[in-house]
Amino acid sequence: TILGETHEEEDEILPRKDYESLDYDRCINDPYLEVLESMDNKKAQRYEAVKWVVVFAIGVCTGLVGLFVDFFVRLFTQLKFRVVQSSVEECTEKGCLALSLLELLGFNLTFVFLASLLVLIQPVAAGSGIPEIKCYLNGVKVPGVVRLRTVVCKAMGVLFSVAGGLFVGKEGPMIHSGAVVGAGLPQFQSISLRKIQFNFPYFRSDRDKRDFVSAGAAAGVAAAFGAPIGGTLFSLEEGSSFWNQGLTWKVLFCSMAATFTLNFFRSGIQFGSWGSFQLPGLLNFGEFKCSESDKKCHLWTAVDLGFFILMGIVGGLLGATFNCLNKRLAKYRMRNVHPKPKLVRVLESLLVSLTTTVVVFVASMVLGECRQMSSTSHSGNDTVSLQGMSEDVNSSIKTFFCPNETYNDMATLFFNPQESAILQLFHQDGTFSPVTLSLFFLLYFLLSCWTYGISVPSGLFVPSLLCGAAFGRLVANLLKSYIGLDHIYSGTFALIGAAAFLGGVVRMTISLTVILIESTNEITYGLPIMITLMVAKWTGDFFNKGIYDIHVNLRGVPLLEWETEVEMDKLRASDIMEPNLTYVYPHTRIQSLVSILRTTVHHAFPVVTENRGNEREFMKGNQLISNNIKFKKSSILTRAGEQRKRSQSMKSYPSSELRNMCDEHIATEEPPEKEDLLQQMLERRYTPYPNLYPDQSPSEEWTMEERFRPLTFHGLILRSQLVTLLVRGVCYSESQSSASQPRLSHAEMSEDYPRYPDIHDLDLTLLNPRMIVDVTPYMNPSPFAVSPNTHVSQVFNLFRTMGLRHLPVVNAVGEIVGIITRHNLTHEFLQARLRQHYQTI
């Protein structure tokens, strides 16, 4: 079927292994503990105050980005339509319409060419940016997605692509722009502006950065739709896996700041009334109100809910069709357009622009019908009481080729900015012909589907709303004309149609409901919008995923869903973990570290010691091995001390059975000659292993016994931390004590964030390969860990909700047996392991 997906297609693109996760979990090592020790209430309050100031600044800057885009889109669009419209009016009499078409083509192709060039400078600026931001908030590091150059190319590019007449919106890119502002502003530095540096010590971690990106994305939604609560819910629903109450409050504050900044400046610039706050967002639906002369009219009634549910089903089907067609187009582009020279992408954008312009022009001239204008002129402000809105609706009517007192309905929809066309469908009392609406819907559906995915910055919200509004208006016309339901209000059906189609394409529920309610300023629409969106989502989900999820999958990003499927609980952590570990020792030679870092691509390494029976002989004459074994002994003694405490508490327990058991236990433990009981257990359990020294890095020639020897787990250290230690020369010689190793502070460890040096850029001539690095002060000694028998749903929930990057699998006696990363929890990987599980049963 056209809507369904076959398994062969699904299996073509699997999540790629080269995407990294963000470090959302704190690394509580010695430098971090020093910071905690120096922290007091005053410092904590100052830190929190700085956070609020930064959040406010992000909101204001996002509002200003929206203002910049809106101002220039309006300027260029008005210029273009003024020139072309006067040309059409002249050429109608003289018969030179081809000249008018050439003028329109000149404007559109120039603007789209500029938009494409900006995407060539920064390819990640193409599209709406919502899939990339969704991935980032899910915990995936997408290269270049939150750079300064990206936001400049995005804002300039979307300005040109909207002004160039493409069927794209500026709302999706606003969300991406807000997220980039959120990521960049708190850093006070940029790779594009290397010379501008501020000594700003705060927020040097992925944890803080991801919170600010959440706030920025929400501010982008708020600025686009004038919907601060919808923006907050969007950030919660679409992205962030980790959330708390404090973050919700900051995100809402940021969204409010963005909305009112944009509102303040737009109201002042357009109406000259500074401080009046009349234009809340880039897209405003106006006020829905029945005319006072029509006593039968109601915005909606209980009877209409049945029609709304049917419209939701149709919207879901149309959305699933749109997504399926767009997915096939995207796959075709990946195979045939992207591998070719970059100029081909620009030519594709120009081809789409050329086709769109010709279709718009010819449809407006040939396919439109002349409709009576009288009903509009006498209804005046009854339809829309919002200041300036009724003038907008009436002034944007086009009368091409039509006699006086009539207007061309197709030209009114096509020869206007998309926002004006939406207002026409929502609030125009004059009727649109059903044939016009059907043709407009079909042309707009196909061209917007073709346009989404080309190399220009492009949003999908406004084209989907306009497409759906035409569908809703068509339903209202048919119900009025053929069924005789005079009480219905066409604007409501246009709004519900817009919600149904948009919901069918993007599959958002909570946030989209609130965004649409805030855009209409009409709380009574809450129930019909919510029901329509739910039905559209359920219908669409029956066939395929939402458009953003489809594009995430096509990029091969390992996105984690909200939860796993029920049958995945047949698997345990041991079934999905990576058992083939690359590890480091607490004290390791520089040559070994460099070898491990250069020959692997892992981003974290377990810090381990081996369990051997012949440790005394091993320790003789080798300071490095002696240090490692001493570290292991100290951790074992700590555990034994904990065990003694437990047995002491059991002795004081009233039950005589337990007391007797403890007495026996202590009796066996007491003789002073013997080693600690836990140490004895460990030594008795394993036979001696091959004579391998810790300065040998794991080798391909190792036997299975060597590769999977028992390893006691002590902590986790990141690649970035190891490289920082090597770059800063943190090491000691064999003749010295490990206490002589230089110490780095937390600020020094995070100074290079977010672009840590690469191991391949390290000058090895500056390092003595025989020197030893003590990694124990810098490792995370207490990362989250799971048992091999933990069910997959528990592993998944822990990993996702805590925003982890690596999850060690540790058995009952403290040995690491494997590690789980994001790639081990993707839907595709779990499905493959489940198939293996069924085969072994």
C-alpha cells in the first residue's frame, strides 16, 4: 500500500554508530568534589541568579531573531507583489502577461538561489531544524547543529526562501534558531568568532547547555505562534528526556520573554504604538467571531464534533500519504542528488522554485473563479474585531481579470503571503468555490511535499496549516451547499481542517493543541482541537511515523523513544550489552593510553583491576603493577569494612539465629595471620591468568581467556578527560610516588569545552611514553550501573530518564562484564537481539 511501509524498506537505514551521546550525567570526580566543597549558599544563589538572567537574555534574543526574519520577509514580499501586481494589471489590457511571469520568476529565483547558497555554507541549516533539535534534546550530539554560523545561515536563508515564494514556513526554523541562541549565548564564545573571548566560567557542561537549548527551542515556538505555554509543552513533549520543576519554570519564563519582545517591537514598528502589545506572534489566526446579524451562527455545536472526528480521520490519512511521499522523495535525494556536486542541490531548489512560480501564476490567471465581494464589504469588523485584521482580510483580496464588485478566489489564495491566505480561509465571509478549494489543496499538497527536503531552510507548519485550512473550508462549503447545515461557521471548519492535516503530518498532541488554542485566543476551541489532533495522530500512526521521526530515521540517528515495547522485557542487560571491552588501569603508561585512544573510537573506558591468584609475585620489582594492585586492595578493604559494619549490626539484632550465624562468621574471619575474607574469596575463585602487564594495551591477538578475564570495576573515565590529562602533562615517573602527579582543577578540566583536543593532534614528542598516568582522581567512581539480570525496560528507563551516555553492567562481586550505550537501546538493535533470543529458545 502507498501508506504502509514494507520491512525491506525499513531495514535499509539502520542507526549509525558515529553519533555520540551528550554527557548529561555529572562526573563526580575529585576536581568536582573540590568545587562542591568550596560551594556555599551565597555562591549557589549567585549561580542560580546568573541562570535566570541568561534565560531571559535567550528569550529576548530569540524574539529579536524572529523580528529580523519577519521584518525582511514582509519587506521583500510586499516589494515583489507590488511590482508584479501592477505589471499584471497593466498587461491584462495590453496582453503581455508573459512579461509579468518573467518578473515574478526573476524575484523568486533570485531569492531561492541566495537561500540555497547559504545552505551550501552550512548544510545543517537546511530544512526546518526540528528533527535535529529533537535529536539534541534526546541526548544525541548532532555535528554543527547549534553553531553560530548555523543560526546566521538559517535566519537569512529562511527569509529568502519564504520571500522567494516557496511553499515553506518560517516557524520551524524559528525553533531551530531559538535552540542555537540557547546553546551559544551562555558560552560567551564561538568557534566562528575565535578572537572574541570572555572569561565566563559558568555553564561549561552538556547538562547546562541542554537545559538552555530546551529553553531556546520553547522560545522559538513562543515567538513563532505567540504561544509561550505551547512552547514550554513543545520542549517537554518533543525533546527533553530529562526534566524537572525548576527547568519548567525557567523555560516558561524564557518563552514569555521571547513572545513579549517580539510583540513589543512588531506592534511598535507596524502600528507606531510602542508598548501596546497587539501582535503576539509571527503567525496569528485572528479572532473567531460570528457576525452579529447572523443569529443562527455558532462557532461550533455538539453535532459538529462528529464531523470533526471524521475530519481528523481524513487528516490522519492525508498526513500519512504526505509523509510516505516525502520519505520516498528524501530517499531518492539521498541516492541521486546528495552524492553529486553541491551545485546539483542548488539546481534542484531552482527547479522547484520555477515550477512553483509557474503553477501559482497560471493557476491564478486561468483556474480562478470570480466571486461576489458584497458580503465582505458590509460585514466589516463583525467578522474580525482584532485591530488591523479585518483590513488585512479585505485588502489582500485579488481582483485579477474579474469585473467590479467581484474577486478572483484562486489568485486571492495564491498571490498572497501564506499567513494572509490562512486568514482569508479562516475569516473571509465571501465564499470560495469548491472547485477552486479542491485544486488549491491538491496543488499545494503536492508542491509542499516536493519542497520539504530541498536545500533551503524551510518550515512545515504554515504550509500544512494552509493545506488543511483549504480542506476544512471545502468541507464547510459542501455541508452548507449540499446538506443544508446553515448554522455552521466556516472559519471553525477551516481551523479544524488545519489542525487535522498538521496533526496527521507531525503527530504532535499536547503542545500542538495548546499552540492552536493560544493562536486563536479562543479557549472554547480546546475540546474540538484536542479530539481532532488525537484522532489524526492515531489514524496516521496506523500507517507510518510523523514527518520529523521519518527524517530522524533517514539520518540514522539513534533516537530513544519514550519507552520500549512490552515484549522487549524478554531480554536482559546481558543480552544487549557490549561484552568486548576496552579498558584502562588505575595507573597506566602513556604509551598504552595513546595506543588505546588512537586505535579505538570509544568515548569512555572502564577503569579496572584484574583478579589474579599470584599477585605477590606480580608486585615484585614493578612499581606500576604494584600501584594498581595496591589500589585494588584499598577498594577491597573498603568493601570488607562495610561488610564488618553489617555483621556488627546483625550481632545486635534480637534474633538468636542471626546472632549465632554472625558469631560463626566472625570466628572464621578473625585469625590475624590470614588475608581479609573477601580477598580470600576473590583469590580462591580464579585460577592464575597469563602473565600480562598493565602497560600492554588490549590486543587483537589475545585469546578468549585473556580477553574476558575477570575485571574488578572501579569507575569510568571519558576520552575527553584522558586526552586533557595527556595534553596538560599529568603524569609521574616510575621512580616517584603517584602523589607527585600534578593536579588539575575542575575549571582546567572543562576549559576546552565543548571542543576538546583530539588525540591525533597530540604532539607525542613532548611526552615520555614510559611515564605513568594515575587516572583515579579524574574518573567517575560512582556511575550508574546495572546487574546482568536487569530487564531491558528497567535499563532503558534508567538510561533515558537520567540522560546517560554509558551504563556499565556489573555482576554481584563487582566485576564489569559489559557496557551499554545508546546504540544498544535503539529499536532496531533491540529487535535484532529479540530475533536472536527467539532463535535460541
